Amino acid sequence: MQLRRATCLSLLISLALASTAHAATVGREQDIVDLKLGQRVLVDDGTCPAGQVKEVRGAKMTDKGVSRTSACVPRYGPKTK
């Protein structure tokens, strides 16, 4: 019984951590309201070349909050065989 509870708890924790690891996609950079340190948000606003999307990251802590950096990264579509 103890092992079953521990397994269920570890499964719930891993699911919670995995769901927060995915990058969210927004249409404008202004739609990002509370960027956390280390968080990545994909912005599809058309500023990057074809086949790429802008990635905004929470880079480091400052007196005013989290500073942002952005770069164009490859756009990954659904995986095919």
C-alpha cells in the first residue's frame, strides 16, 4: 500500500512538472504578462523569417523584475515518420 501511494505521488509530480515545461505560444509579445525566470514563450508575430518563430526567455532577475531576451528559433511542426 505504501509503495502504491509513493508511485502515484511521484507520477502526479512528474506530470505537473512536465506540463509546465512546454513553451506557450502567443500572437504578440505584449500578451506575455508575467514571465518567470527561465520560462520560454513562443511569439508568432511574423517578425522572424519563414520557418522560424520568436522565442522570448526570462533571462535574469533585475530590480524591476525578470529581464527578457528574444531570438528566432526553428519552428517545429508535428513529427512525421
